[in-house]
Amino acid sequence: MSFSFTNPEQDRDDGRSFSFTGSDPADIDRQLQTISDMAHEILRLVANVRRQINA
């Protein structure tokens, strides 16, 4: 599997274009779900730290 970012000036106006390629779409979906889960956990932890700082 490979992961690549595209040139921010291409394809999308927000510059957030990227793509995954691989032989097993289900494996790519699992990996994307893992990344999404990790991102949500990071955001949850950041929110907790912000609450502690502002308390």
C-alpha cells in the first residue's frame, strides 16, 4: 500500500487532497478507520487538556 499527498494547487481548492492505493480495499478501509479513530482520540485528549488549563 502507498500513501501520497497531491500538489495543493491541483484537484482541490483546500489543498487537502491525498490518496491511498493498495491491493485490498478492505485493508485500506481498516487502516483509514484506524487513522480516524486515532484522530478522534487525539481531539478528545486535547479537549480534556484545554478544560484542565481553563479550570
